[in-house]
Amino acid sequence: MRIALFVTCLADTMFPAAAKATVRLLERLGHEVVFPAGQTCCGQMHINTGYQKDALPLVRRHVRTFAPYDVVVAPSGSCVGSVRHQHAMVARAAGDEGLAARAEDVAGRTYELSELLVDVLGVEDVGAYYPHRVTYHPTCHSLRMIRVGDKPQRLLRHVRGLELVELPAAEQCCGFGGTFALKNADTSTAMLADKMRHVLGTGAEVCTAGDSSCLMHIGGGLSRLDAGVRTVHLAEILAATEAA
Amino acid sequence: MTTFLGMPTTAPRGVGNLRGDEPFPAAARKALGNAQLRRNLGHATTTIRAKSGAVIGELPDWQELRTAGSALKADTMARLPELLVQLEEKVTAAGGVVHWAADANEANRIVTELVQATGHDRVIKVKSMATQEIGLNEALEAAGIEPVETDLAELIVQLGHDKPSHILVPAIHRNRAEIREIFLREMPGVDPALTDEPVILAGAARRYLRETFLSTKVAVSGANFAIAETGTLAVLESEGNGRMCLTLPETLITVMGIEKLVPTWQDLEVFLQLLPRASTGERMNPYTSMWTGVTPGDGPQNFHLVLLDNGRSAVLADEVGRQALHCIRCSACLNVCPVYERTGGHAYGSVYPGPIGAVLSPQLTGVEDNASLPYASSLCGACFDACPVKIDIPSILVHLRNEVPHPRAEQAVMASAAYTMDHPKLYAAAQHAAKLSRFSGRRLPPPFNGWTASRDLPEPPPETFRDWWAKR
């Protein structure tokens, strides 16, 4: 299958390892990955901070960039959530029904990585090897906005050598929330403190998730504590093999 | 010919409890520093969540009930003016008197004058959000009338000269040791040997309240529902104290927000299943009191219904925000909210705290008066899932953020970020600039110092994904 990668601005700039892993994984499974030029950011930060008008050109750019592709994948539940639940809304608020219809069309062909693997490609065992004790944080937008359900856990359970330990109160937000982490830094930190306490309580070496943004937040807190637990994107675990 | 009366007005300033003294982040910071509060809230919300989740899980048709509740409320809002007139006709025909209050000042004046006309100077109160919203107790006290709260938690708040911090459990921020101290200090005739056992504390409140119930001739209540078809009012509570107030006095004055309406008697079938399970985690509500006007020889012989707008018509005028009026005040969104669980209700500065408060308060007052509240959420979506009438709170929050006046500097940053991201070459250059500026580590300047106060930023990678792709 020919799959267009919507890399997301955060993975592109700060976490390319997650994006490269997505490419390696899909190619290993026998698919062709293309990287449409002209893509930048889906506009979620602007939309969620109250700058919907500023986001309009970014929505237009995203829709134009990905319209030619049958299947689009992103290593982020949050960015897929924005494409699926916000792009058409932004277009409609601006009175552009044509753009809204095209946005809905693109959204219908856009998948978060675990959705693409399980629902579209029909695979749960991707042949990965990752000999570590891992806990999975489900991230709010993956869980409640696009409802990936237990697809990530199903993929992780098939990874050889991986011991999956359940995260207590997993469904609670880590406190990131985009600009919430800056505008309400104290509350965000209090939420993060509880999330880290639960992560550390599992005894896991690695905390994984389907969103680099939440991992940046949890990882930033764990790094500050020198807690000795690292954050790794789900794609990197699924891309890992005995060979590499 | 139609006459345009102008846009509906918002709740007036200087009266009531819809506006805080400081923005949410500053108020939250203080609350977060209170370790006892964090313990009390964490324990209480975890307990309610578990109890509610268990009884909701028993119902195979919970999602269908939510959909029905949502549809009933949407229908009610679409026909609100005609349904309100129908309610007025039915209440009047049943011997009640209906008053229309455009805002808090008018409602307070109407209630005060009604009490004064009875010649009494004390009222007993059923727990009510609407009267807290308009600051009725303060208005009555200013007129020399003593209001006595009879809901146990509301009484604790009143005796403690405190403010409610939760819609359903207004003293959720207090533990039993604190309640004992308040009773010892403030409750007339309390036993000085009072302990902090819940049954002993409840017994002390009962003795105090029984005397008040039997000697007070006027009661003030809110309403959970009003049925347009029959003119029936309904109050749901767990203690029985509300029923005492609704049945013992000679005069009953009910203050009700105009959105509390349901069209028909049968509609209650849905809400009486949704509300107790979502709010207190009970299968059936313990005390459901209903009355229709006046019944000769039984209960209050004078009944007044005050219909309160206080900004609700303005909320109704907003296509996205109007679903906030569907709220049945169950508090499920508070109990699941990770922000509320840590800051408590006082940080929101309004009687309506938590996620529903963050969308309702700014709409009632106008967003400029509660500009920080739409941002008091990480948009995690737990509130939307928990809401028994499916109010899409995250979408309303995002919508209201567009209407809030933004700081100048932020506007400039956001505009330039959007411009950069709409120009891929500029965007790639900005990616490299960020790397060169060593935009990482433990101490960053404002506005990013909020991040680095507690979190490290990762080292920028040696190359971006698009650079790596270009070299493949």
C-alpha cells in the first residue's frame, strides 16, 4: 500500500526518531511510504489556544497537501484528532463549505499509527523485538477524541521480549494540554506529578505512548527528577527488531 | 412586524457569585499549595468516581439514555419561550404566582419583598445553585432577613463563612476534623463534647436544624426540573431536609433558572435515571419532592416561582455555547476532571466550578469577565464522556477561547507562527534556528519558564525528519 506520512511539526522538529521509526516499520511490512512536500503543521495549537482564524491557512495547506493520497498516517493521536474533529469546523466557521467538505474527505483517510496497523493493514504482530519492561500511557486524544481503544496494547503484547505492565489511573491526563502547560503551569505540574508517581510505581524502564507531545511532557518531568525512566514513542518500539 | 430588542444581556457585575477576585492560574496556584485540600479532594473525587462508575455500568442502555437526555434538552431550548409561557399558565392555574427576573438584582429584590410581605425575618433554604449564583443570602441579610441553609454541606459552608466549592458536595474541600471545629465555633447550642465521627456530626446538625424547621414560616428553594405540561416543580436531594423546607412552612419561594424546564411529565423518566447515577452514584434518588402550585390544607399555602434569566438568554443566543444550558447540575464533570481534582472549586471564582463552570460562567458574565476560565482545562475530554446529557464541553472551551481578548504579545507570536508554518522554507529555517539557539535545558525565559520550572526540554535532534528524508 502507498501511505502518505503526515509527520506532525513536533515529531519533525523535536522527535524525528518517532517519524523515522514509522517509516522503517511500514516499509518493513512491505508498504511504500511517501512524504508529501509542503506539509508543516495541522494548526491544532492555534485552534486550541483561541486563534482559529490564524489556523485557517494551515488547515487549507494541510488539506491541499494530503488530498491526493488514499491513506495518510501520523504518529500522533492528537494531530489526527485535530484533522478529524477540528479542520472542518475551522473551515465552516470561516464560511468555506468547499474546504470543509475536502477536509472531511482527507480526515476520513487519515489514521493514527495503531489504527492504520490494526484496522487498515490488519496486523497486530509487526515482528518487533524490544526486551524491556514497558508501561503504556493512553493519551487523552488517542483515548477519547479518536478512540483507538486497546489497539496500541494489542500491538505491544505481540512484541517479543516486551513485558507490558499496567499503568494505574492510566486514563487520567498527564497535564500537557498544549499551551495549558504554559498558561496553567502549576496545575499542569500537579497533574504531571501524579502521572509520574504512577509511572514510577510500575517499575517500568520505559513509558510509551502514541503522542510525542505527552511523552515530551512526562519525559521532561522524569528527566528533571533524574528518575531513570525514559519515554519512547510507540512507533520506535514497534520498529525495533533483533537486527536493529 | 417584529421589534428587535437587542442582544440579551449578561449577568450584572457587583452582585452574585459568578466572578472571582483573581484569574484562574493565580487562584489555582494558592489551592495547589494546600496539601490538606489536595488530600480531601483526591479522596472524595476518587470515591464518587468509583461509586458512580459502578452503578452506570449496571445499565445496558446508559448511552441511549444520554442521547435521549441530550435530545430532550435540545428540543426544550429550541422552544424555550413558548414552554416558559406554558409553565407560567399551569403554575398560575394551580394557585402559584410566577415572577420573571431579568437578572440577579431583580430576583433578589423580588424574593426580599416577598419575604418582607410575610412579616417574617427568617427563611429556611433548600440547597440551590440559582440562589447561590445571584447572592440571595447576602441580599436577604442586607434586608435584615436571616437565611438558614438546611443542606448539611451547605450549612457547613454557611457556618464556616465559606463559599461552596462543588455543585453537589459544596463542602467537599472540608474533612470531618475541620467540620467539627466549625460546628464547635459556630453552631448555637452545640454539645461541647462533639467528636468528629460522621454520625455524631450529623446528629448535631439534625438537632440544630429540627428546631429551625419547626419554627420558620418561609422557605426558599431552587428546582431541578419544572414540567411545562403540568406546572410541576421537582427538587432532588439525599437528606430529607429539602422536603422539610418544601412541606412545613406557610410560604414557599422557588428561584429557578429558565433552562431547568422539561416539556412533559414523561421526560422526567429519562432525567430521573440519569441524574442520580451520574451525580451521587445512587440507583434511585433518595428524596424526590414534586409539587404543583398550592394544595389546600396540605403544605405551603403560598407558592411563588421566580424565573431567573441572569445571562441565560445570552447563552442561548450562542450556537455552540448554548448546550451548556443542558446541564442538570450532576457534577459528574467535576468528579472526573483532573484540573478540578487538584485545584478544587474555589479557584474557579464562581459557584459553577469545574469543566461546566469553565464554559457556563464566562458565558453568563460575558467572556471578558471570566477570561481565564476557558483555559482552565487541558482539553482531556473526560468531562464530555462523563456528562449524562452529552454536553461537548471541550468544543465549547475551544469556541470560547476564540472570543476571549488575547494578550498583545501572544497575538503577535501566534500570528508569526502561523505565517511561518504556512511557508515551508521559512518553517525549515525556523526549525534550524531553534536548534542553534539551544532551545533546551532547565531554564528558559518567559513565557517558557512555566515549562522549565518543573520540566526539562529535550535536546534538539541533530537533524529534523525532513532533512533526513531529503538525504534518503
